[in-house]
Amino acid sequence: MRTTRLREKIKKFLNERGQANTTEILEHVNSTMRHGTTPQQLGNVLSKDKDIRKIATTKRGGALSGRYEICVWTLREDERNPGLQG
């Protein structure tokens, strides 16, 4: 699978934080991985991974782009593990 390392990185981050929005996840991945990812690829991984679920949306306001919604993500209950190694 092409996105295995990306999925593992996201799950570890969400396990530590509990929940995070798409922008926070993107910033974490791009600052800790050598090649990072694009917003489009991240959105695909988040929406299609069975272990990650969307729990809410929140409004964001940008100076140039106006107001827009951003998703908040968390791990499914059965995937949370305080001893997750990675």
C-alpha cells in the first residue's frame, strides 16, 4: 500500500492527541515526514481509512478565502491504545 507510513503517522498522532482537525494533521505530517503529503492525499486517507472517523466540522475564517468548514478527526474507540508504538 502506498500510504502505509502516512496512515501509521496519522494514527499515532491521533492516538496521542485524541482529536485534531485536517490542518493540524497536515502540518504535523509535513513537519515530521521527509516528503510529507498534499491536502488532497491526506483528505483521501482520512476519509477512507476505517480506523479514523470524522466527529465534527468547525468553521475557519481566512483573510483571503472567507469562511470555510474544516473536519475534526479521531480514532475509532477500538483503535485507541495508550501503548501504541511506532
